[in-house]
Amino acid sequence: MACRFIKALRRLWLIAPLLVALPLSSQAQDTLTWVVRDLPPMTIFDGPQKGQGSVDKLLPLLIERLPQYRHQILHVNRARGMQMLQAPSFTCDPSLVWTPARAKSIVFSTPAFAVLSNGIAIRRNRQDALASYVVDGKFDLARFLDAQQTRLGIVAERSYGPGIDEQLIQADPLELAPHYGNDALGSLLQMQRLGRLEAVLGYWTEIRYQAAQQGIDPQDLLFYPIKGTTHYQRIHIGCSNTPKGREAISHINRELQNIPQETLLESYANRLDPLTREQYLKDNPRFFSDAPLP
């Protein structure tokens, strides 16, 4: 019995150096969880254009360039995604707006791409009733939120950019209608159609897409940029602010410099009207510089 035990120990001593020398690929890898929400035309979960969004195209390119991790993709709503990012986990989001509040618990990449900024969608048949809030083609959100008996539809836990977020924080909660569901924007557009909301906040490309999905003619909607905001918003990749998350962002920043932008830009730009698309592609070099966005 003792003899067999000694022989087993000798075999283990012989094998141990080989285990230490195994290549990294055969050792246990960390699992990076990507939280992705339905945000057409950046991410498209269903329909004939499924998987054809700009983030849909970016994420596989990133995953291919990060072989040191196992990757899993979870489809979540914005509220759930933020819970995971702010937890001590190894979670990343490929399409996140930077804000000071988020930067306290989330580490952000350099800009990955840029989109047209959020704005206000109203029903065309309500244009005259809301005309006083439109000045020089822009919507005065602050004055709208100060008014009585107006309601604005928003997606819960979403950031619309620092300037807009500050106005929402200061608003009377009764003026806001946050929606937490997986199809939040579509539900808000239906509430607006039924007259329960005066306006809906969001990206125009996303609003047009979701309106069509809900059987709402996009021509029945009008869209206005918000007074005091920039024309574009930079989109970043964000990871949990943990040692693993910070390490992942350092790798991601390096790879973002090597990923061809043409396909990603065209995927987004093709959903814009011709004049807007031309200007968007012309402005593209500024998206990745330190210069303020137009």
C-alpha cells in the first residue's frame, strides 16, 4: 500500500512541471459578459435586418481580437445592463454614453463611433399645440419640463447625454414617464399615439425604426434636436470598474485603433437621409479626436 502511494507521488512530481508549462490557451480563461440591448439601428434583435446594426458588426470584430477571454452575449434591457455593469463583475457594454455619474463605477474606452444626438419626437397632429417649445428648429426641453400637464416618455436608466440627463434629474417626476420593459421605446410610442404622452425622447433613427415595428407611420412623427445639445454624441465601450474590467479596456482601446471604420460607419449612415448621411461621413474624422463635436 505504502509502495503504491510513493509511486503515485513520484508520478505527480514528474507531471507537475508539465502542468506549469502548459500554454495560456489551455488554461482557464476569464469569461467576459457583453450586455447588449435592442437599440436599432445600432443593434437589431429581430426582423429582416437582424444582426445588421453598427454595433452588431463591431462586437464580433472585437471578440475576434480578444482571444484571451471567453465571451458570452446577454440581451438585456437598459436597467438590467446598468445593474450588471455597476456590480463587481466582469461585464462590458459595447454602446454606452459617457457621463460623470457612470464614470464613478464604469471604466470607459476611447470613442468607438458617434451617432446623431437624442432629440424629441412629437405627433404631427400635435405640432401646433407644442409649437411654442420649438425655437429655430430646436426643442426647448427645459421649458417643456417646467410646463404643467405635460409628460415626456423616456427609457428608464438610459443616459441621453450629460446636458439632457441634468434636465431630467431636475424635472418633476410627474412630468416623466420612464419605461423599464425590453420593448420600452415601442411601448412609449404606443402611449404617445394614444395621447398619454406629449413627447418621446430618443434617437431619431431608433424612433423611426421602432415606430415602423409598432405599425406607426414614421411620417406621422416630427423630430427636433434639443436646444443646447451637440449635433452628435460619442459612443464608448464601458466595462465594470474592476481589475479585470480595467485590463479589458486597455486591450479594447488598442484594438479599436485597428478595426476598420468604413463598414461600421456605412452601416449607421445608410439609415440616414442623403443630406444627413453625407454630412455625417464628412464629420467622421472629428469623432475620434479631442475636438468638441459639432
